[in-house]
Amino acid sequence: MPRELSPEFRRKVLDLLRAGRAVQQIAEDLQISDQTIYNWRRQDRIDPGLVAGVTSTDHRRHT
């Protein structure tokens, strides 16, 4: 079963990406999957409207 990761942890990962760290290195260092990081990065671009997709707010309304 997947473990629940905090919003603070997610923010830390996204900050590392913005600082220029490679996805593979972050995944290895923090022991999370690279796919999780890619998903978080994509959602981080969707929420402010930078790319098309369902926002986090809309997703929560429909679940």
C-alpha cells in the first residue's frame, strides 16, 4: 500500500526540482518513485493554469 506523503514533503520535492536537481537524484535520495515526482510536477503546473488538466481543487470536489 502506498504511503501518505505530507504536503510539506511534496513542496520540498518541488522546490528541489526548481533548484535544478534531477528527478532521478531526488527520487533516489528521498526514496520515492520518479513517477510520483513527475506526477507532482505536472499537477504543480496544472493548478496555476500553466498546462491543461484537472486542478487539485476540482479533483477534491469530485471525489
